[in-house]
Amino acid sequence: MAIILRLDRVMADRKISLNELSERVGISNVNLSNLKTGKVKAVRFSTLNALCRELECQPGDILEYRQDEEE
């Protein structure tokens, strides 16, 4: 997939744990862990909004586009 999630990097920069961010954003640890590891096919705008609010970042800090070699 050409979209890469960089949530783990942003969380490390902000020194925030999975549990703390999960509570602040209002999603389960499992769902946040799946986001963090890139095991998702979609992200709701409401979730992205909450993540950016709590991490004080822009969507581009969390999402990265890389062209597939197949394209």
C-alpha cells in the first residue's frame, strides 16, 4: 500500500504511551495498536482529528505517501 502510518514515530516524539493516547482519543488499545502498526485499511476522519488534536500535529505527520513500485 502506498499510504504509510507514522503514528509510532509521532507517539515516540511526544513521549506518549499507547494506553494514555487510547484514553485521550477514546478508542480501544487494540484499535490504536492496529493503527500504530499499520494493520488497517482505513482511518476515520474523526479518529484522525482526535489523534492530531491530542498529539498536537498535522495529518501529514501521521500519514505518508510512497508510490508503489507497481504504479
